[in-house]
Amino acid sequence: MLPQILQRLRKRLVEHIDGPLLTIALVIMAFGLATIYSATVYASNRAVSQLLNMGVGMLVMWLIAQLPPQKLMRFAVPLYVIGVILLILVYVIGVKVNGARRWLPIGITRIQPSEILKIATPLMLAWYFHKYEAVLRLRHYVIAGLLLLVPFALIAKQPDLGTAILVGAAGFYVIFFAGLPWKIIVGMIAAAAGSAPFIWSMLHDYQRKRILTLIDPTTDPLGSGYHIIQSTIAIGSGGPFGKGWLQGTQTHLEFIPERHTDFIFAVFSEERGLVGNCILVVLYLLLIARGLMITANASTLFARTLAGSITLSFFTYAFVNMGMVSGILPVVGVPLPFMSYGGTALVTLFLGLGILMSIQTHRMLVKQ
């Protein structure tokens, strides 16, 4: 009797968990934990805290994976509306940290509402396109663009350009997978290029300085160029095989800023070298490939657009973070997925994994 109960319990626990997806994510997180410990060797409680964050994230992932996509659709509109309302409240009662008003006090703690929109925005757009799937016209893409513009503008105004880019990218991927015509995409690119001077005038001074620093970081080596210069030195000093775990001089002499969060890739590169970087990139490619397989197997427009958006969002996270740390993109404060220290961001990533698992394990079988 007991073995049967244990067998049923085990089946229940793993029934809706996608093994390949979880395995790849866990390997990346193992690298992340080791790197966080090294980056904060004199504050090892950060690694323990990250382990707790992982536990919470995996619980959220498991709970979401149990829900079929049809039930996830019910959360689309309320979650989006609540997220936008919370973003508005940030401007009223939000907490200002380092010159940016991004946090909302909730009792004994505080939350970052923009993290909610990383999932709520693509969820809302996927629901919208699913609802009008049979009658999609140009006006539906325009309305979807407006639904995306609202959270993007509110987050960018905080200012939090990094999160705004991630939310904007996640929403655009849904619109793309919903069948946005290529001629419109080309037109949008041309319009963006033509409006570059206007966009430049709308940027904050520190955002303009980041872009100019990208072109030549030596113009301000102790100011805005410091981050890029120190991170590229760390990456280069790792050589082919790295200096070894806990042996990074740039890290432990505290030359690398934000070394356990946004610039953790510089720490990893110094310790693991080019070989370690190649392994990490392959792991991200495998994660993305698995996500795209789930996208291809999705049985509804809602599931397909949402899975595609979440998968390509993982790509955007990794590409933008590695690009800014390597000095080929401006510094915009984007964490490296499943590597960087953080609570809310990590739970959001696990939530995305849970949605992918839900779509994969609840997909309807198509009769031939």
C-alpha cells in the first residue's frame, strides 16, 4: 500500500514537469550559485539567500505547471490591469532608490511592479490575439501595440530602461508570432531609425552618457566608463581556461561593480575563461531550443504566441546582459537569467518556465 502511495505522489510531483527544460535551468543555476558565492565571498549569506529564492521560484514553477493554458488565460486581463495600476501607484507612493522610483511598499516589504509586467504583458497580448484569431485585421495589431505601449512607457519613465526593453521585447514577440506582416516590421524599423533624433532628445542625461560611453569608455574611465572598462578587463584576463573558482583578482579586489547581479558574467568569465563561456552559451542555446520546440508543438494561438514570447525573452535577457558586460551594448541593468542574484527577477523567470511546462504537458493531441 505504501509503495503505491509513494508512486502516486512521485507521479503527481513530476507529471507536469518538463525534464529537459528543468535540467538545463538547474545546471545554469548551479553555475550561478557558485559564481555568486565567489563574487560575495565575504558575504556568503547571499548564496544562501539565492538558494532560498530558487526554492520559492521552483514552487511557483510547479504550481503554474499544474494549470492548463485555458486556465492561465483567465489571469491575463486581471493580471495586466493590476500590473498597470501598480505601476501608476509607483508614481504616487513609490520608494525612490538611487534616483529611480521603481519600488512599491507593501507592508513589511516592497515589490517591483515592473517585474509583474514581464509576464502580464505577453499573457495579455496572447489572450487578445487568441480572442480575435478568426478575424485578425490591421487594427488588432494597432490595439495590441497600444496595450504594449502603456506598460513600456510607464516603466521607462521610472526610469528603468532595462526592464522596459524586456517588457517591450516580450510584447513584440507575441505580436510577431501572431502573424505581424513583414512589411509592417520593415516600416517600424524605418520609422524607428527616422525618429532616432527625437528618441535621443527624450533620453535622460545618464542614458545618453551610457550610449556615448559605449562608443569610447575611456572618455570617462572613473565615471560612466568604469563599469565597461573593468568588466572587459575581467573577461580578457580569464584567458582560455580562466583563473579558477575564487581566484579572480578583478572580482576579489572589488574592481567589478555589481558583480553578483548585473555584472556576474564578468566574474564567471574571469574564473572560467573562454571555455566556460562557451559552455554557458551552449546551455542558453539548449534552453532556447527546448522552448522553441514547445512553441512549435503548441496547439492553440494563445499557447504558441505565449511560449514563443517567453522563450525569446530568455534570449533577450542573455544577449543584452552579455552584450553590455562585454562592451558591445549600453549598460541598461538587465540580469543574466538564472545566474544573477535576485528574488523577484528569479521568481519571474521560474514563472516563465512553469508556463512553458504547462503548455508542453497539457497540449492537446491532434488526431490524424
